Amino acid sequence: MKRKIRYAVAVATAMGLCGCAQQTQAIRPSATQLQALEPLSVVDVIAQNNLAAQDTFSGTYINVIAGPGVPIMAAAAGGAIATIIIDATAKAAAKRFAEDHVQPLREVLQDFDARSALSDSLQQALAKQSGNFKGFTASTAVSTSAAHGLLVQTIYSMTPDFSALQVIAKVSIHGAGGGQDKPVYQNVLVYQSPRQVVAAKSAADSKRLVAEENQRYAKLDVDHDIDKANADPERRDSEMAQLREKINHEQVEHRNRLARAAAPNWDADSRARRMAEAWAANGGEALKVALRASGPEIAHMLQLDLADQVASGHAKSKRTVFSSDTREIEYVSGGRMISLAPADSDASVNKSSPMVTVPMNAPTRR
């Protein structure tokens, strides 16, 4: 049985989950507008230097329970403060989760020119659509003086659970007015690689992880710290307060780790780590293949979207517009398009944040 410290500080934390796709309103040209601009020059902008990871942060829902004597305005202010504090904690944790798991993938891609792989695959695919496009420029920034043509702003990132790579292209067509004019076409086209899967967690996995966690906790020698804190229970200076807080944190962390280890399913961290290991295997070959495969799919979605002028009003509802043995292309909310493996779903979609309850005590005079 784990020993208890006589004094502990209660700490409440929350983690919110959400998708991170930026909403862009779809705009489609008329046949006349499109014909007047073709053939289109193409500028592909990829500003990032490294593989990114989508994090899982969203604003947390805060429910403030006011104690007796707390004015309504004070409770409302307390709720706003709680939202800021908890959201900051959740946002930092989500970013840390994403960065921790994407870093090994960045290392295996260190000697691989991902930017060129993405641009070359798109250029080769667009070249096959004869008569529609002329010229192709790869850039790291959007030029405000660009002539009329097709602008593709590309980002590439791992989905929040690290099961898939997504190449997200914000695509627009501008008229002769240059880069500052209102686009005649605009949409977001998403290529998602086939999703990785991990083997189900076994009883042997749970037993091994519980043993590893007990060994980790034993090395911390928390019992020694507890003896020190309990030797002088009335001491309340800053050093002792820090020690008690450290003990409380280590005990809470140990309980949480044991619960995750004994659970029948992989926790989010363990699952993401195994996904990342699968992507990193063989020098990241699966990642490199996925990056090179994105261009033809983005070009195909663009071709379908520009040709679908009559039925574009139906794009507000989800529908499949292409299907093969290896790929499906769907319109999703707002007209955004996504290309994925037939058995897969959009891996960037996540559940919204859980409700977090924050009690607020009555104000007292000092």
C-alpha cells in the first residue's frame, strides 16, 4: 500500500480535444470565368521547414459553482479567470503532446527534401491536365505581385493521433488584378495517407507496463520525502510547501500512470508513440511515400471541383464524388474536399472538450 502524506494540495486539470482544420469558405468560378483565365500559371507555396503535428487543443467548457454569498458578477468573473487558466494549461499540454511525438519523425526526415517531394509530385500531376495550366513555381512565401493564376498554399502534418499524414492545400485562383484581388475560386483540398493501426493491448502488455511504472516510482524514493514532510507537520515555510506539492504531484502522477498501464486499451500517449514508431521505421519510408503520393490526389480533387460547377450547391452536405479500390474523394462540410483510403475516416476530427467544474468559495475579509 502506498504511504500517504498528511497534507496535500488538490489540483484539477483538464485536457480538451478538437480538430485543428481552418475553415475556408468554398468559392467556385463560372465556366466563363475559368475559360477566360486558362491556361493558369501555378505557384505552390510551402512555408514550413519541418513536418508539423496537429494538436488537440480547443477551448474548455467551464461550469462555475458559486458558494453561498458569492455575487453573480463575482462568479462570472471567476469563471472567466478559470477558463483562461485551464485553457492555457490544456493548450500547453496539447502542444507538448504533438511536439513530443513528431520530433522522432522530423529526425528521420532530416536528410529528405519534403518540400521538393511535395512540389514535384504536384507539378507532375498538374502537367498531365493539358491546356489548363502553364508554368510552375515553387516558393516559400506568397507574392503580393503575382499575376493571375492558381495559388496553392500547402502544409503537411501528422493528424492528432499520429495515425495519418495529411497534406492540406488551400487553393485559390485569382484574376488579372493580381494577388490582392478577390479570388474567383477557393477551397481546401486534403490528402490523407492510409492510416496506421496498432495491435490491441494485451494482458501481458498491461502487466509489463504496471511493473515498469512501479519501478519508475520506486526510484523516486517518495517515501523519504514523505518522512521528511511528516516529521514536522506544522512547518509551513516555502521550502516545505514545495516539498509537499512535489509529493502530491508524484503520487497523483503515479496513480494516473498505473491506471493507464492497467487499462485494457492503449492510452492516447502510448498509441501515438506506437504510431510514430511505425511511421519512422525503415528510415521513414512510409512517410516519404505518402508525401510523394499527395500531388496526384490534390490535382485530382482540383480537377473534380472545377468541373463540378452545376452541382456545387450540393457540396454543403457530405457526399462521395470519386471511388476506386485505393481512394475515395469526398465533399465534406462547407465544400472542403478530402481524399482518403476507402476504409478510413478523417483522422483530424476529434471530440469536443469535456465539461470542467470549478467551485468558487465565498469571499472573506483578511
